[in-house]
Amino acid sequence: MMKILVTGTAGFIGYHLVDLLIKSKHQVYGIDNINNYYDVRLKKQRLLNHGILIDEVKDEKKIISTNNENYTFIKADLSKTSYIINFLKREKFDCVINLAAQAGVRYSIEHPLNYVNSNLIGFYNILEGSRRSNVKHLIYASTSSVYGLNSTMPLKETQSTEHPVSFYAATKKSNEIMAHSYSHLYGIPTTGLRFFTVYGPWGRPDM
């Protein structure tokens, strides 16, 4: 059994991942800020399915699931540097899976600061907290958007990602570079996953 932190657990991928990890008997902690990028009611229902009644959750307070004592949820914002770093140092996770991010290509044009706070500052806090707590493996969500206007198919990991054409993609490409540097400097194993469009049960309404 491992002690695992999953961020973005009110999101679509995070919801299903937590479900799998709980069933696999791991000790799971979840973090999400429950933002209103899309219908908050869907996010609340996902959490409720795992025994978390979000209307009773105060910021930065640990709530143990009513369905499974191995699942603990914290409503928190990754951009809060001191809290996130100290939280990781205190809890000593074996593995961190960072799925929290401000998503959306079009939305990034009108609200770029949201992407700076969540995708850049928030990801730095995850990296630094992982370094200071000797996390054994950091897995994080990147995106297929880093390929930009690359038209060579099929896409491959070895293809150029130097020309992102949205600010969202630029922040996720930055995550890959930041993770690479932390791996090199501090020996933290990191894995980035370039998700394409994801959909399915409990998925985002705009997908």
C-alpha cells in the first residue's frame, strides 16, 4: 500500500483515478479548489460519490470520506505556496499525481492570470514540495496542445513542441521543462502525460 496524493480530484480524470486507487487499497489524499470553470454541481457530485460532502468542507481542513477511511480530501488552492509545500513536507507521500490545472484553450485568451496561478505557480509548489519531502515519483498532466500546429501524423513524443499556439499550451509546456529541470537537479523521477481530449462517464459537459 502506498500513500498517494492526487490533485484535481473533483475533475474527470482525478475522479476516476481516485476510484481506482481506493479500490486498490492505497491511502489516498485528494486536493481540489472546486473552481467554477464548469458546472460546480458536477464536481460536487463526483466528490459525493466518494463520500465527500463539499458543502461542509472548509478550506484547508482534512475531511475523511464517509465511504472509505483510506480517502481524505482537502479543499485547497495549489497557488498557496507555503500551505502546499508544508503540506507535502508534513504528509510524506510516496507518490504525487498532479492533475489539477486550469484547463481550456479558448479560456486562456480571456483569463491568462488563472493559468499563471494554477499551472505555473501551483505546479512549482508541487515540484518544490515533492523535492522537500523526497517523493519517490511525481506524475503530472500535460496536454497534446503542446504539439501546436504540428501536422505530421501520427504525433510522437520525439516531435517538436517548441511552438505552442495558446497560452494554456505554453503553461503546460513550461510544466514539462520545469519537471525536467527538477529531475535533473534533485533526482526526482517525473512522468508527464500528454492527454488528448478525454471523455466518458462523469466527463466534462463541454466534451
